[in-house]
Amino acid sequence: MIRARPEAKPETGEEETQVLERSWEGKGRRNEKRGEATSEAEKEPGAWRSSRKPTTACVPFPSFLPSFLSFFLFVRCCQVAFPPSPSPSKDPDVPIGCCAFYVDLQLRYIPRRRAGVAASVSLIALILFPRSSSQVGILGMAAEAKAKGNAAFSAGRFGDAIEHFSEAITHAPENHVLYSNRSAAFASLQKYEDALKDAEKTVELKPDWGKGYSRLGAAFVGLGKHEDAVGAYQRGLELDPNNGALKSALADARAAATRASRTPPVGAGSPFGNIFQGPDVWVKIQNDPTAKSYLAQPDFVKMLQDVQRSPSNLNRYISDPRMMHVLGVLLGVNIQTPSAEDMETMRSEDEPEVVQQTPRSPPKPAEVKREPEPKKEPEPEPMDIPDEEKEKRERKAQALKEKELGNEFYKKKLFDEAVSHYTKALELYDEDISFLTNRAAVYLEMGQYENCIKDCDKAVERGREVHADYKMISRALTRKGTAYVKLAKCSKDYDIAIEAFNKALTEHRNPDTLKRLNDAERTKKELEQQEYYDPKLADEEREKGNDFFKKADYPVAIKHYTEALKRNPTDVKAFSNRAACYTKLGALPEGLKDANKCIEIDEKFVKGYSRKGTIQFFMKEYDKALETYQIGLKHEPENQELLDGARRFWSICVLRCIDQINKTNRGDISAEDLKERQAKAMQDPEIQGILSDPIMRQVLTDFQENPKAAQEHMKNPMVMGKIQKLVNAGIVQVR
């Protein structure tokens, strides 16, 4: 963020002459409206120059005249300030304050115009032969108010400066310099909207004045409109190509526009705003001599408190050099900012300059005024750092270099050299646990798992002592768990690794750590299953379950079948028998899972289809039950033992299924049963797919509205099969 400083270049007498002329004409018109006596000469443009025709306005300006005029002005001021007695012939309404105005003009224009310019001589004529005392008094009050505003601005009292400049504007509303100065005061208070209005008024009154565009650009910068600021500075340079301040401001505005297009605004999501939230903010500011002086300024304290309440407001004040300096103090860096003197000093182009008059000495030739170079803000004195602290910092820097060397050797797979450099880093500085975790990583690659675990334990212990980042401690625990996983391939003990991973996740939830934990738990489960696998014991447990099944003790039978499956997870007979137990107990969903598992393990195991069809029948999914029986018969249609043992059961089930389907089609089924059956059918993904198919929906519509089209649809085997599924499910009824 950049901020243009007010320039301090002298303004030409011709510009001031035009300003006073406009103010004079405007005042004359207002006097006419109030009924004041205004001569015909005052109504004309330039009347204040030529209404009285003094000889001094037309003759050359001799070298001795300034001293003579100084003395004459002094006498004239005394006459005006201390009149002997009021009389109608002499101006009775001349205020005493006009004396200050005369002195101001005498000090300003006579020393600056020693070459004898006609405008200056005309101003002298105005003082010596005032046309209207009321107009002169008003101009004097405007100049006096402006002088007070300049003094208040220089003292840093920007609010008072605005009041004085506003008062001056009421007396001289056409004076563009007053709007320019008030714009600078508004900008100093971060009231950039008001500063922009005054800058625009300045440009409107004086479009050929380069400094007006400087004020306009500074207001745009404060509002964050850097592109508009660039345009304003460019227009100013077109009028004044050699203005160094405009060139510098243009470069800064372009740089700020580039930064704004690349980086987000300071505040939300930025770490700088949170810096002001620390408990030691005020202590750091008190310890810095320059920052401490800012605490005596109420506007800065208000800004600082606003940033503490809402860190996102830092963007509003970041252009203030004081805020930038305090930010540097809190960050521990030296940010170069304009000095307080440069910031608080505004020397306007028409600001009065005090000149020591020496009547006895001959007049000196006019000297070219140079703009004073901005003084650099004295840098705060560096704090005394103890020798121990210096030595500690040096050792830390050397340790970081050793760490970088270790990282390079690690990437090159030169593990011994990497361990050596990490060890040296630890010897130099032991408060950085990354040296330990890096060395542990090298030991892990080398297969030295015990050393890896030791370094990880040291890293966790040391990290607790120095309050290291939780992520670093989590990394050490994750590395420890990885080492235990490597060891578990031989020891078969994954519990320690799982414990280490869980501790790491409590420190910092890292996706990589979570994946390692899941892998370890899955491997442990597989290992336990492998160790528990014993087909002989599985057969024994299954036989025990059969005995309890015959006794109708189904819960105990389920317990033995489950134990048999732990011993042999692929025993389809145990799954089938447990499905039968679940069916007897009415736990149909669990029984269906076991029946499906039978078919999944061995699709030719016909008993699994029998179990599944029976369960589907009890679940009133008759169409699915019939389909399951048909699939089972396809696998072993000629197995005499299977046919003899299952024909009776299957025939009964098939007959029941057909009977239920026919009842549904005839409408003999109760409304509650039909509703329940349809609700279950709608949960079937296949039924949902048929009903959501646009073609099938059109077919169903034709069945109701166009019987001929329905007959054509039934000639399609696929359509007929889908219609049959809907009929079997009870969704469609045929009558």
C-alpha cells in the first residue's frame, strides 16, 4: 500500500492572483444580493486590480522599492489597526484582523517577486489602496483560517486542520488550494471518500494544476483503486512532466496494482492480522522507542484497538506508516517507512514562508527554493543480545546447515553419511526434534528398527519439553508405529504398532497415519484368522452344532456353527446350517446372509439355494423364491439324491408360490397383505428399474388405454418377462 505525501513547492503568483480575483468577484456578487454598496468597478472582472489607478501599477519596479514598500506597509498597517477615529470618509468597517492579512501578503509576495511582476505590484496596490474593506476582511479571514489549518496539519491534528480549511473554504469557495489541503487532511485520517471528493473539486476548479491530480491519486490509493490512481498520476504528469513526486507516486501505484492482482487482501485468512492478538503486543510496542511514541496519539491507539477486535480491519490501516512500523516491530523485522516528520509535515505551495528582513543590508538575489529532502526515520536502537543468545543462534544456524547436508545424502541413499550429519546437528542444537525424526527415517530405511524407535521416543520426549508442534510429535509416533509394523512381520505383534498410530492420530489427524492404522488392523485380523484356522476343529464344532439343532436348541447350535466358521471360514455346510437356525428363530435377514454366503463360496452347493428360497418365501418375496428354486435346479437337475430329498419340499414351496401369485392376480388377497407385498416389491432395485424405464411406463399405459398396442408389446420376450416380474411382485394385477 502506498501513500502520497503532500508536496512543498512554492506556488506561482499568477495562480494566486487568479484565485483572489475569482474570490473577489464571487464576494462582490454576494454583497450585491445582501444589498451592500458595491461600486461598478467592483462588479467587473479584475476590478480589484484597476479600480484605483495607482502609478505604482504601471511603472517599473526599482531595486530600492521593496524596502520602501516594507516601511510604507508597516505604517499603513498601523493606520488600519489603530485608526485615530472613525469617519465616513475612511473605511469604518475595517477589522483589526486585517492587519495580519496585510502582513501575510507583505511577507509572501514582496520577497518572492523582487523582479517586479505586474501582478505583485497590483497586489501591493490593493493593500495600499483597498477598494472595499469588507472584501479585504473576508480574504484576510480565509488566509488566517488556512494558516491555522496548515499549522494544525503540521502538528498532526488533522481533525482541527479540516475544520480550519473548511472555514477558509466558506470565505474563499473558489480557492482550489484549500480543497487540496483539506483532501490531504482527510487522507491522513483514512477518510478517503471525503479526500476523493475534495480532490475532485480541486481538479474541477484547477484542471491544469498537477498537484490536484496528485491528491486525486492519493485518495484512489487509499480506497484501493490502484488503476484509477495510475490514471490520475498519469494525467498529472501530462501537465507537469518533470514532477518527481508524481513520477514516484505513479511507480508505487503501478506496483500496488500489480500486487493487488496477484495477492489476496491483508486481513481474513492472513497471519498478519492475528499477530496483534498476542498477549505481549503492548509490551513489544513499549520496548520500541518509535512505536512507543505512537501510543500518545489517540487516532493510532484507536486503529490498533480496531485491529485487535477484528484482524480483518488491518487492510484499512496498512497504508499508515505507523501501522507498518508497528507491524515490523511485532514481526521482528525492520520495515522502511516514511518518517513521522515527513508524514505530519504539509508545506502547501502557497504556505507562507517567514523571511528575515534586514533593511540595512542590500537585497540579495532571488534564490531558487528546493524542496527539502525527506528525512529518514531513525532506526530503533538494536537491543543488546546476551553472548549466550548469540552463541545459541550461531549453533542453530550451523545445525540447520548440517540438517540440509543430511537431507541431500538421504536423497542419494547414502544413509551412513546422512546419519553422521543429523548427529552433528543434534550435538549443535537439540531443541529441534526434526533432527531426531530425520535420523529415525534413515534408520528405518537401513532396517535398524530398534534405533528408529529409540530416536522416535527421544523426539516425543524432547518435543514435550520444548513445546514442539503437534505435527512433529505425530510424525515421530507415526514413524515409530511403522517401525513396529516392520518388526511385527517376525514377531506377529501388531498391537504396539496400532497403539502408536492411535497416539499419533490424537496429536494430529493425518490421512497417511490413518491409512497405516487401517492396514495394521487388517493385517492383524488376517493373521489371527490364519493362526485360528483348523478344519478338523471346525468339523467338530459343526457336529456339536448339529446335535443341538436336533434338540431344537438353536441359540447354542448357532454358537457352535460360528466357532466352526472361525476355524474354517469357507465351510459352506456350517453357513447352511446356521442359516437354518436363523430361519427357525425368525431372524430371516441373518439367515439370508448366510444362504447367500453359501452360494458365493460354492455356487453348485444346491442346499444354499434351498435355504435362500425358503427364507424368501417366509419374507413373502414369492417371485424371488420361485426364481431361486429354478436356479438351483439348473445346477444339478439330475441329482437323484437331491431330487428325492428336496422334491417334496420344493414342490410344496413352488405350489405355495404359484398359489399366492394367483390369489394376487384374482384379487383374493387382503388389502393389507397386498399393500405390504407391494411395499416390499418397491424396495427391490430391479422392480424400481422396471418402473423407472420410460419404455415400460409407456407399455403399462398402453395396457390400460390401448389393448391392441399391449398385444404387440407382449410379443417382445424382454417386455413380457418384465411384465411377469411386476405381476409376480403384486405391482400389476391381471383380471
